[in-house]
Amino acid sequence: GQNIDQPTEMTATEGAIVQINCTYQTSGFNGLFWYQQHAGEAPTFLSYNVLDGLEEKGRFSSFLSRSKGYSYLLLKELQMKDSASYLCAVREDPGGYNKLIFGAGTRLAVHP
Amino acid sequence: ETGVTQTPRHLVMGMTNKKSLKCEQHLGHNAMYWYKQSAKKPLELMFVYNFKEQTENNSVPSRFSPECPNSSHLFLHLHTLQPEDSALYLCASSQAQGAISSYEQYFGPGTRLTVT
């Protein structure tokens, strides 16, 4: 079956570093996405990993281990505006089209 | 602004009503998607259209009827809905083929639907 797990909620302090974990068990795998979603807004793309290792993009980094079915999103120098839900999604390719399976999301609260 | 627009942004409808949600993308993509987002639940894929052809129907009840007249427009026709169908309905688009980086899905702001 399809299973994507991530913590429901996390809290952190402004200026700190936070790591949001995601584990997955899916019937297919063609990459893993992280999206950010502020309350009442559309999810927006943060990162994409298809090979093992770390992808860095400014304050945000994402790591993937395919053999362990594991990814994390690392947010550095936290700002208040980083308070949002972070969605982990696995891309399947059932046959020439693009299908994403989402986790339930991790709600991050950043405090002063 | 992601290049994907949805109307209306909010909709309240009775169980006997018929209404339609509209999605339009201005990104030149050839795949479009409907998702349902309920509180504290994962984003749930409903339908996928690739080059105007429906390629995925994720066991969605027939009271939800999608329509894709062209690669830029997607509709979700609603009739005889139930209160448990109240949710945020999100539209997304992406490239269906091409470079790996183009598989990113761009989401619209969603329609907040309340069924009374």
C-alpha cells in the first residue's frame, strides 16, 4: 500500500534550524517533492530529489535516501514567515503521466 | 501568483444544487489535476488529465464530474453533494513529459467548498 509519514506538528525558534522528516512506502518511486503551504494558500514548490544525497537551495535543503525510504527538509535561519505546513510528496509514474502521493503535512510554528 | 487560477474562491451550496468549479492555467502545461484537501488529511488526488485525456480517476464518486475541454482549462461539475464533501479543492498543472525538473506541479489557490 501507499504510506507517507511525517510529524503532524513542530515548533521552533526564530533564527534556529529545524529538520522535518518524511518516510515513505509506495508502489513506485520517481522522485520526492517538498511543498510549502501557508494557511489558506496554494502549496508552492520547494525542492525535488530523485537521486540520493543533499540538495541545497538557499536556507532550505532537502535530503533523500532511496534505500531507506527517507527524506528530510532542513530549514536554516528560521524566520517568522516560515510558519506554514510542509508537504512531502512521492512522484509515481504509472504510465507516462505525473502522479503525486502526498503526506498529511507537518505544521511548523516559528516563535520569536 | 503561480499562473493557475481558480474560481470561485469560496462556494456554499445545498445538497440538491448543481455547481461547477473552474481552473485555468497560463503556463503552457499539458497535464492538469484535481485534488481534495480536508482538514488534517493528505492532499487527495481525484482526477488527472494528460493532453485533455483523463488518465486517472481515483475512485471518485460520480457526483463529481470533471471536464477538460482543452489543455488550459479544467472544470469540476458538482451535483447532489454530501456535507462530508466540504473541503478545499485544488487544481494543479504540470508538464506531462520532458525534463525531470518540469514535473513540478503548480497549484491554484483553491476553492473552499461548504455543503450545507
